[in-house]
Amino acid sequence: MSEEYLHSVTLDKDLCKGCTNCISHCPTEAIRVRDGKAMIISNRCIDCGQCIRTCPSHAKKAVSDPLDMLNKYTFKVALPAPSFYAQFKNVPIDTVLTALKKIGFDDVYEVASAAEIASIATAELLEKVKSPRPMISSSCPAVVRLIQVRFPSLIEHVIKIQTPMEIAARIVKNQIYPDKRGLGVFFISPCPAKVTSVRVPLGNEKSEVDGVIAQKDIYPALRKIIKTIDKPEHLSKASSLGIRWGHSDGESEAVNSKKSISVDGIDHVIRVLEQIESEDFHHIEFIEAMACPGGCVGGTLTVENPFIARSRLKRYSMACENRGIKDSDQLTEFDISWTKEIYSHPVLKLSENMSEAIKMMDEIEKIDAELPGLDCGSCGAPTCHSLAEDIVTGKAQKTDCIFILRDEIKKVAGQMAELERRMPQTRNFDKR
Amino acid sequence: MQLNFSIPGDDMDLAGIASSTLKKKLQQIGVDNSVIKRTVVALYEAEINMVIHGGGGDITINVTPTEIQCELVDHGPGIADVNLAMQEGYSTATDAIREMGFGAGMGLPNIQRNSDHMEIHTVPGEGTTVKIMIKIG
């Protein structure tokens, strides 16, 4: 329950102006501005990257592994996410993969191939397993963490299949290079939540991925190499089934359930999860839920505009329709189910004692009613209600609200004027 | 802890506000997830009923460490035959409401299934009061 959270999303204090733009966009109310700088409440952060997207000063950053981390290994395998192909205009997938081999990797394994395996396994699960409906995809780690923090009752809806990234790493380590010494496996990532997933795995004790390289970090060097490639090696094997996972709708199309929906963008995901909790969606079988707009191509570690990337990836995947995995028996030599349960992170809980918590809640409502209700963010909290929570939990005070502060000043000023009028009558101030 | 809501009729956008607000507060006071789930489903259903059939109304919710009590009062047409309304699949919703995916019947039985105690007081022509009680722990 209390596993230590290590995050990819961090703050560059020097760049932060304390402008409060990020606080109102955070889906878990995990940011406060204190002493003129944003501060991330670590156990609430789900690494969705929403603050990175909204920060006008580019002070929110995602920390991934540096490229020189490759030097620690003697045999390096790159695992490019499907979204990576969409970063390059009119560059065949074979050329991108060949370029990865030229830049320092010894081999490549497409995460799109692993996504095909996950698609087939998900379809089987939908057919055979009678768990609560709708089943929710676990491929977006930010969504899984959102469920842990804000929608704990939906944990039993989450599909317990490893992500394509983990499946790919396991295929490389267990099947392709089982005895290779000095083997390092690197995911070429569109998103910070994947970085966190490698450090603090979901559904696993340990991730088999050794490092996560941001797509935007490797892009400039790779682009130069791509220009020099005349005859690319024939390396791409994945079919459209897996490549489509890089954009919204792709996964649900690959899973091919008639009663499925796909939702992208964290705010839309929250609305859908709310409705699942009210049982509005029990007639839906499968939900693809992506935190980023447009799906993984909208990740904050990508380079290309997400809408261009999505359209491009659709085009690229169509060219790879008639290949890939056909027989589910040939999938993997290992079980791709989760090996570890996930639990709720009740970080919103006010107190361990329920009577005490109810008392605190009453106090919060009382204070909230006194606050202006503008949710202006000037106090450093995202909403008036969250300021009321912070006050009751001892992290803030009423006068942090500039409107309350102004009223207090007015009161004190009035008292001073009143005091001044009450000057002793023994002196005549006019005849000084 | 007491929460009060005034829900207008014929505005499906606002239907659900009480259950989603209550959900967050129950999480914050540490109520068990399975209890929260039942509460949300029962209250949401009752809320939707109040908007569709009752023309809106008032919701009062009281939470103590032992139970959650919800009272929904509307001044709508009332329920002519409560026993009939309690049957699975029975619905009087209009086509417009059904097109939004609501009004498939099952409302009242679903509330009963998810609550520990449920009471309906209804007077045709005057309105309906639905009381839902769910035990905590």
C-alpha cells in the first residue's frame, strides 16, 4: 500500500515562476505553489504529464535515462514504441529501425509486435473471463495510477496483462537472447509514466526494461543518421494490429470487441471512469483509456504534433496490414499475466479514524463556504475546496486566500481608524 | 456530515452531481470501497429517477461513522403503483431520455439491491420521497 513513489515528472525550480497554471490542470490535485514555486505532492502524482503540457515556463520536466546509459551494457537492444515511427515524415519503419542499429544498438525489437500479443490475449480474456465489465485496458500507466488514486473501486476492472513494453523486454531477455551477457534493453518512450513504470512497476515486482530513453532525446541524432541510410535492413515485422496501439482507437480496434469504446485525454478519461462507477457503462465490454490526447502519439516525450503523428501512424500501419502474428500458439513461451496485484492509494483520506475524518470534513465544508469559490489559485491550491482541505489538515491558513486577507486588512484598518478616534482627550492635537 | 443538493428537473447534465460529490467525500473519510460503490450506484439511480420522473428536487445526505442516509424529495407526479415500479425492466421514460441511454427500467430494484434499507413514500399528484440507508463497516 505504501510503496515509495519515484516520479519521472519533476520541477525545474529555476524556471518556475509560481504562476499557478499547472495546479488547476492536475487531475489528482497534486500540485501546490509554496514560496513562489510549484511543489508536487509525490504520493498523489500519477505522471500523466498534464502539468508539463500546461506549464508556460517549461519548468515541469520528465526525467528519463540519458543516452550514455547505453555504455553500461555490452549488448544493447532498442524497444521502439509504435508512436516513435510517427515522429518521422515519410521515413519507412525499416529505415527508423536500421538507424537505431547504427546509433549504437545491437538489435531492435518492435514493441508493436508485443502489442499484437497483448491484443490477442486481451481478446481472449474478454471472451473467457467473467470479471466485472467494462474491462479497462492497463496499457496506459497514468490511467492505472489514476484509478489507484481516484477510482479505487474500479481496480477489479483493470486488465491484468503486462504492457507491450514489458512483454517486449521479456521476449528479448527470455526468448531471443536468453544467455546473452551484458544485455541491456531500452524502451524508446513517448511518455514519462513509462519511465515511472520501469522504476516502480505496476503488476510486477521488477521491470525487465533496463532504461527508458525519451523519444525527443534520441530524435535529433537519429534524424541525422536516417538521412545517410540508402538501403535499410529489413527489420520491421509488426503488423498494423500492433502499430495502431500508438494512437487512440488503435488498441480497441486491435482487440476487436464490438462493445468497446476508446477515450483519450485525462479529463475525458475521468468522466468515463466516473460513469463506470455509477454503472452507466455496464453494457460496454472493453475500454481503451489513454491519458494523452490522441493516445501515445500525444505523449510529452514526443517531438511531432500529436494530430499529425496520429494521422501519419494510421497511414504507416495500413501499409503493414497483411503480416504479423497469426497463430496465438506462437505467442510467448511465458505467461504474460501480471505477477503482482495492484492496490488503491487512498492518498485523499483525511484521517485513519473515521469519526475524526467526518469531523474534519464538516470543518472543511464550513471553511469552504466562507471562501469566495472562485478557484483562482492565488493561494497556491487548485480550488477553494482544496485550500479548505489544506487548512484543516494544517498545511495552509485562511489568510492564504487573498480575498480573506483583504477583508482582514480592511477590518484591521477599520480598527486602527477607530483607535485613532479614541485618542485621549487630554491633549489638543491642533495646537501643537 | 451533512450534504444538501437542489437538483433541477429536465437537466441531465446535473443529474449525478450528488453521487459524484458524495463519492469523493466518502473516499476522503475512509469508507470502504465496496460501500462507496453501492452508495454511488444507489444514489445515482435515485438521482436520475428524480430528474426524469420527479421534475427535480432536493437531496439531503447524512453521514455518520456507522451509516449513510440519503433522502430525495421531489414534488413530481408521484408513483401510481410502487409495486409495478419495483419490477425489473418496468419504465415510463420518454424516448428522448432513452436515447441518452437512460430509462431502461431497473431503477428502483437497483437501488434496493445496493442499499441496506430503502423506503418510498409517494402521493400521486404531490410527489415522492425516497430514503436510502447504507451501513458502513
